[in-house]
Amino acid sequence: MKRKFYCLISLALTAAMLFSSCGGTDTDETTTEEIDAITEAPLSGGDSSSESTTDEEKTSEEAVTEEKITYIGTVIGYTSKGYVISRQNGITYVENILIANKTYSLPESYNPGTLLSECQKAFSEMQSAAAKEGLNIWNASGFRSYELQKSLYNRYSDRDGKEAADRYSARPGHSEHQSGLAIDLNEITNAFKNTKEGRWVAENCHKYGFILRYPEGKEAQTGYMYEPWHIRYVGVNMATKIYNSGLCLEEYFGITSAYAVTEEETTAEETTAEETTAAVIEETTAAVTEETTAAVITENTTEAVVG
């Protein structure tokens, strides 16, 4: 009996040990799974953060790409202030602003036929705004073709001389009016400056995308005398920047406005120089001849008296 009793106890203890061992194994496995889960959690979180950062970087790169300016035509250089100069179909642009001055010309074939739509729309808005304040501004001279500008310039040049005409009239191909982006307002005289309309235009035209193209005191930069009536459309953003800078278009962009000396002008200058030189030589020779003749006469007279 005792032997059987001990056997039963032994079996019970063995079972208990086995049960305990099995329970411990379950606990260990559970703990391992929890540790794995905890270990994987931050890894998962890190991957998500990394993906988020990558997405943000991509978004940032896309934004930068979108901000890049697409320039009109082919980039051909930079102004003295670092602005991009590009050219398309013979037309020059600086920061996508069409340039027509004494340095940069428009092709004879360029002919929009009228003011460009964006210029006309902006002018109509400005005109309406002025009218609400009891002011009357109108388009006295807008688009001009190459042929018309040529006719006008030749007439002024014949009347006042080329040098004088170049101060107030553009040579054909160099006029902003040909671009379809320039307008002469009201009375085309300096008197416009002191009218209510003239003062209002000077202070407000930039709000509608226009600048006073040939400001007072800027003839050395623009190449033209002061014209309070001449406005040029460049867009609201650019017009506001130029207005706030207090500079003219040439100064703001860092470009020149001067006609290139033509072969004809060079020949004329050389001819004038040669004529001047010849005249000086002739005058000098005549003077020397007179002095020599006088000296000879004096010498002969003296000899006669002495003899």
C-alpha cells in the first residue's frame, strides 16, 4: 500500500512539474511576442516618419520646380544686374518683359495691329477708375506700325535735325508703340504733368500695370526727354516694383538705351573729321604763308634802307 501511495505522490508531483513547466513556457512565449511587438512598433513608426519626411521633401522640391521661371525664347545672357535676357523671333525680353528702346529693336515684320489685349484691358480699368474720381484720360496715340513710325521719324528729322529728333522720337523698329504695349495720353505736351489727370496717372498708373516710361531727369538712361504722357504696360507686379524703386526701366533692369553707330554715320563722321582737318591745314598754311611773306618784305625793305 505504501508503495502504491508513494507512486501516486510521485506521479502527482511529476504532473505538477509538467503543468508548471508548460505554464512557464506559455508565459515565456507571450512575453517574447510582446517584446517583438514593442520592438517592431518604433521601427514601424520610424518608417512612417521617414516616408512622411520623404513626401515633404518631394513636395518642397515640386514647389521649387513650380516657382522656376520659364523664359520666353532662348536665354542669350544677363543684364548688369543679373536679370535674364532672352530672345524669340527677333524680339528681346528681360525677365519676360518685352524691351524696345535705342539698344533693342523690334523686327520690321512685328505688327500686332493694335494694342495687345492685356494692355487694352488694363487701360480700360485705369480709365474707369479715373472717371470715378471725375478725371478724363484717353488714348491719344497707341499702336504704331514700323512704317508709320518711319514716316513720323523722318518728318521730325527733316524738320528739326536728326540729333534733336532722336531726343523725342524713336527710329523705326525702336518705338515702344510698335510693341502694342505703350500709350500716349491726352495732350501730348509737358503741360499734361500739371493737370489733375497727369498727377493722378503719375501716382496711380502702376496699380494697373503701367509705368511712366520716360521720367523726368532720366534722359541719360532712357535716351529720351521727359514725357509725362507716355505710359508703358509691364504688368501690375513689375510696375509696382519699378514705381517703388524710383528708377526708370533701364536703371531697374541694368540695361542700356543707345543707338549703335551705323556705317553711314561712321562715314559721315569720318568725312566731317577729314573736312575739319583739311580746313585747319589750309588755314594754318595760309597763316604761315602770310607770316613768311611779311618777313621777306620786311627783310628786303631793311636791306634797301641800309644799302
